[in-house]
Amino acid sequence: MNAVRRAEPSAAPYPFPVAVEVRGVTGPAQFSKLSDALSALLGSLRALPLSPEQRDYFDELFGPSAVQTIGHRLAMYGEVRSLAFVGLTPYVVKVYPAGPGESW
């Protein structure tokens, strides 16, 4: 008897609608393109009093060259999270696919 192979869910095409936020600093903002979302998120992060090391980290994590990587992570894991520290206070930085039925 032949085993039936179940098809793996396909990854969402790039770019796709996403939401970004820095919890406790900004509310969720929705974008139709991942590249626009990451650019806006970097702008919000750069407005915070982060250490130079954190700024470099976020520039690498969410910069223009990371769009494909972040898109892949979103398709595979559903969201990308990190922490931004302002002093000793951590803030969750999130990128996640926008929910269905939202207007663009």
C-alpha cells in the first residue's frame, strides 16, 4: 500500500501584509509591504534612546537587506520577536502577518 504524502503548506508570497509594533511604545501599525513595515519599525526604534550596540543589532535584523529573511521567518514561524532595552526596561519588538479581513 502506498503512503499518502500530505502537502506542506506553502509559504506566503513576498511581500505580504504585516503588522509591526514596539509593545509599550507604539501600537500595532499595518503595512501592505514588508519592506515598508521594516523601514517604519526601524524609524521607531531609532527614536528610542538605545545603546549603539542595540541600534546596530536592529539595523542588521530589520534593515533593507533582511526583508527576504524576515519574510521567510514570518512564513515559517508566524512572527519575529526581539527585545529593545531602554535602560533596564525591556520592550517587545514584533513583526507579524496582518490578520485576514483587514483593509489595505
